[in-house]
Amino acid sequence: MRFKTIEWENNSIRILDQTKLPRKEIYIEIKSVKRLADCIKKLSIRGAPAIGVAAAYGVALSSFISRNLEIKKAKIRIMKDIEMLRKTRPTAVNLFWALDRMKGIVEAHKENDAKKFYSILLKEAKKVHNEDIELCRKIGENGAYLVPKNATIMTHCNAGALATGGWGTALGVIYAAKKMGKKVHVYAGETRPLLQGARLTTWELQKNGIPVTLVVDSARATLLKKGRIDFIVVGADRIASNGDVANKIGTYPLALLARKHKVDFYVAAPTTTFDLSIKTGTEIPIEERGPEEVRAFSRIKTAPASVCVFNPAFDVTPHELINGIITEKGIITKPYKESIAKYIRVRKK
């Protein structure tokens, strides 16, 4: 990748500010957990795997800030910061997975030196980051075999390096297909209201030499009807035990269009995105964001200031509309409930 989404540098978290793309390529140096929480809420860093990596680094940052405290007090402060991060965004399960993983180390470790404790937590956070990159590479390799030799691919939102630790899920499949020698061209939906497809996916693909065409969300049906799309792949923020998938709003209608026009529709996600504590997608909490994201864009008013707004950040695609879920362990196919259970252990709440 020709950019870094997130990294640990000089005892702080450094992220690429995605709210400024594509106009400016600005990095934010985060030195407090509160600042990290604000960055997650404001979407300066976004995408389920990337949020998980950020959360792990957030716990390490908390331990660095607490390194001069007595160990008991340090742990209390870290636990408070974990709860702060837990409240940032409700849908992406990787956030909670990473925090629970780091919390388990905080609770179980007997280290009495807060400075040594910091090094232990930082090592674990870096492990979470490196694991995510490797998982995504494997997802890409597994999914690349599904891509036709000469493929026009449609995707939605941004499920690339910007949404992960540095490689991508849905876009990782596309990167791997190109690496295999396949000829690919991507149609990226704009993804209203915050235009993650227009602002982020097109920027990322151009940055990495992948031909891309931007299409307004409402024109996707026309492309599919004309037979212009060979393959659709999207990411995920949470997957239920029956295979229902929560992803950026607009994914569900795209899946319906794919079924209508007989185009394969795949989801690419690491196994950390599965939540087997819930049975179906109806149990997935769907984040609703502020009305100003819809009433205005880039501070320019586009609707009456008093108009009511419904602004869910995600929708749920029923498993029966999905051809398969591409993971680092392989491609999960129907019947999803039985197949998922074979791949993934049930995650405790």
C-alpha cells in the first residue's frame, strides 16, 4: 500500500484522517484515549477491522499514559478507557472483540510494574494489527479465485486498506486478483450520505493502480440490467451466526439487485467480524447517525434545516441473498449456520 491507515509511532497512535480525503492527505497523532474515541466517532478512522486495531492500540496508549502509576490504579484507569472506547460505535463487532482481547490481558496478568505492563499490552496491540494484515491477505488470496479472468467488479462503501490494518477485505480480493494476473475494472458506488465510495474507494484504488469508475448509487441497477457487472464483493461490520450481514447502508438493495440480475454477490470479512452470540441479523444493533450528515455536505446545506432525517449507518443483508462469505479460513457457503459453526468458535459476551 502507498499509505498507512494506522500505526504506532513515538508512543502515540498515528492515523490517516479519512474525513479529509481525497482533498488532503493528513495524519493525526493521537496521544490521549479521549482523542482516539472522538476520531472513531467522527470517522477519522473507520471500517470494522481498522476500528478493532485502533481499539487495541487505544488500550496500549492508556497503559503508556498510566505507566507511572501504581499497578492497581493503572489497571483501573485502563478499564475506564476500555469502557470509553466501547461506547464509540455500536455495530462493528471488531471493536468489542479487540477490547475484550486486551481486557482479558489486563485482568489476567500479574505484572506489578506498570511500565513492563505497558510493553506487554503494546506487544499484544501490535499483534492484533499484524494479524489483521495477514488475515486480510489470506481473504484476498481465497477470494481472488472467484473473480473471472476479465472482470468488471462492483463494490460498495470502502472495504480496502483504509478500512483495515492496511490491506483490505473486499478490495483485498481485487488486489489479489490483479496480482494473479487477472484483468479487473471496478465500479465503486458513491455511498451516500458521506460518500465513502466516492471519497475513499476511488482514491485508494487509483493510488494502487486499479482502474475504477465512480457511479452514483441510484445508477447501479442500470449497470446491472445492461449486463455490465460480472462480480460483486463487499465488506462487513458484523455477521450473525446464520450468515446475515450488517454492512454500510445501501448493501441490502445492492444484494437484491444482484439476485434480480443473476450476478454473484460475495461478502469478504475476517472471522473476527462474526458474532455467534446472535442468531440472526435482526439482533445486530444498527447505529443511527446525526441528521446533519444528510441535511448538508461539506458544510453546504442541501435540505431545509428543520426537515426530519432517518440516517442509519448500516443495513442487514439476509443470508439467502449472499453467494458466499470469503474469510481467511476459506469460503463459507450455504447452509451458513452449519458452515459458520465449523469455522468459528462461539465468542463469549
